[in-house]
Amino acid sequence: MQSKRFSPASTAVLAIFTVTLLVAGTSAAGQTEKVLHSFNPKAKDGSEPYTGLIFDAKGNLYGTTYSGGAYGYGTVFELIPKAGGGWTEKVLHSFNSNGKDGYSPLGGLTLDGSGNLYGTASQGGASNGGVAFELSPKAGGGWVEKILYGFGSTSSNPDAGLVRDASGNLYGTTFGGHGTVFELSPAGGGAWTATTLYYFGGAGDAWGPVDGLIFDAAGNLYGTTRYGGNFINCYHNAGLGCGTVFELSPGVGGVWTEKVLYSFGDVGDGFYPDAGLVSDAAGNLYGTTPYGGTNTSCQDNVGMGCGIAFELSPGAGGVWTEKVLYNFGSSSNDGTLPYADLILDSAGNLYGTTQNTGVSFTFGYGTAFELSPGSGGVWTEKVLHNFGGKAGATPYGGLVRDSAGKLYGTTYGGGAYGNGTVFEITP
């Protein structure tokens, strides 16, 4: 399996990170960063969270870690705010490579109205192709896991989380082979039915989805793929394609139709998108690519580019137009290599993270940033926090925002034990 997040750049950064830690990161004026939890695998805690967080109605945070836990194969955790300040972390489930459970989760979680959590693990299960799971709270405390589906026969390696519709159906993607989009539907007696909605990989088609999906009001699904599209030669991966944005639309008789909305890889454009999408009220789509753009010399990626944030807008005749909103790596403290999904606030500002910081071979440990629209269609970036050391380092996952405007997320490394953190940024 090809890991969801590891790239030539990230591997180099993490290798350096194991040797030395920077001092605590700094925040932009007016921003305060606080570590809510440092993961400690020696205490059977989780380790190395890849993805972002979700809130429940009570203000508790939930997430996954790629490794750690009772068996060393990852966890689902909850972070509970304490009266008077502080947070308490609780491991809800430790994944196990026992041939039944999944392990090494790379995606985040989704929550239903009854408090059940749904997610995927990229590996494990009866066919060792990963699983989709449900975690349900038990009366009197504790949580019980149920495997909804084991991948591996016609699709494998679900690297992303799930999205849920109003009927309780779950939708996601798998990366193995050329990748698929699938639906899981609840059936009688607690059983679930799996349906493959689309197989990627035809000539000029999208392929290799590594992140999740979003719905629009009409029930169409949107996502990105790392490879495929009309531009086939990107850097050293000749022939694989530079990546796409795609739409999947439901039709008569349960047949879904796929359409490639945009192919990355034109001059100055981004490529190899690893993040999913977010949409605004007008139906515009926003996302990031970790490579490409006009700033080309970043860390060890000479010529690959520092990454972009983009907007995709629908037009007449079903034609979509892409616009590069921001080219990362514009200064020595700017972020580079954005791997995570963006979030959108009510004022139209976008928030996200970058895995690295710095240009001209200066290694850093990532940023949290804000992108704000301005007059004439010009967007302005503001670095909210530079990560490093005990303040957390190398965020792969995106952010979640509360009603007070505070931002929450995870870092893959750093913290008190060097195995990642949960952090809060207060404006």
C-alpha cells in the first residue's frame, strides 16, 4: 500500500525531526497556541495523528492516531474539556492486527445523532485491505467497535474518512489499484451492504483518491485524486497524471456517473492533490495541492513547487474554471506542502495547515494559516502559527473551528514526547 501522506519531502523532514527538535513555535500577533494533549505511546496512548478532529454537541473532540495504543496499531481518542480549564484525553479504542480488526487509520471520523462514531482503518480486516468501522458508546461507560465492512476483494486501502447522508448511508474512497468510490448502507438486523459506485482508472480518468468526499444539495459527490487527468507528466512520475477534481452524480436505477471537473498540472498550477474539498454557498470548491505553484524551490523538492490553494468555480455549459488563490513558500516563515483540507468561515475566510515551513532548503515544521478574500479577487495569506518542538510539529490534518473562532487540530510529531499533539489556536 502507498501511504496517504508520506512523500519524498515529508520523509526527509521526519527523518530530521527524529534527530532534533526546534524550540516551541511562534504565533502571529494576537494568536495564542496551546497544546491540549501530547501523545505518549509508552502509556498505551495513541501516537502520530494524521488527520483532524471533530466536535460533538457537548464540545468534546474526537480523532484517530496512526499508531500507538494498547497494541501499537493506532487508536480512536476523545478529548474532554474540564471545568475550570484543561482537557482530559481518553482512548476509546485501540486497533489490533489480529486478522479481524482494522489498523493504521489515516482518516478522520464522522458522528451520527446517537453519538456513534464512524471511520476507516487503512489496513487489516479479514482480507487485509482495511475496514470501515462503527464505535458506539455503551450504557455505563466504554465503547464497543463493530466492523461494518472489510475491504480487499474488489477495493482496498480506505485512506480517508467517511461522509454520511440523511438516510444514514456512508460514502468513502479506497486507494488500492486505481481506487473506488463506495457506499455502505444499513440493512436489517444490524448488517451493512457495500456497493461500489465507481471504479477509477480509464484513459484520461481520475485515479488514486486519498481523501474523502463532500456532498452538494443535489446529492452529487465531489472529491480529488492524486493521479490521473489530462496532464500526464508531473516531475518524476511520468505517465501517472497530475491529479484531478471529480464529480459523481446519482442517476436512474442507482447508476452513478463520474465527470472529471479539472485536471491539474498546467504551467504554474498545482499537482498531486492529497486534500479533500470544501464548498461555499455558491457551489465553488476550494482545496490545496502540496506541490506546484510559482514558488519552486522548497526543502528538498527543487522544481516541484511549494503548493497552492485553489478555487474551482462552475460556469455555463458545465465548464469549471480553476483559480490559484495563493502560492505557498513566499517567504522564509511561510508554510509549504499543504496536505490538509481547508475549512471556511461565514465571512468567506479559509483556514488550513502546511506540513513544512521555509524556502531555499530551510526546514521548518509547518504552519496554521488563514486566507482572506479581498478587492479585485485578490486573496491575502496570514500565518497564524509556526509549529516546532514541544508546541507540536508537522501537522498533516486540517483544522476545526468552534463558535468562538478558536481553531483546533493535530500535529504528527512534536509535543512533550515527540509523538504528536492536539492543539488550540485562540484569536
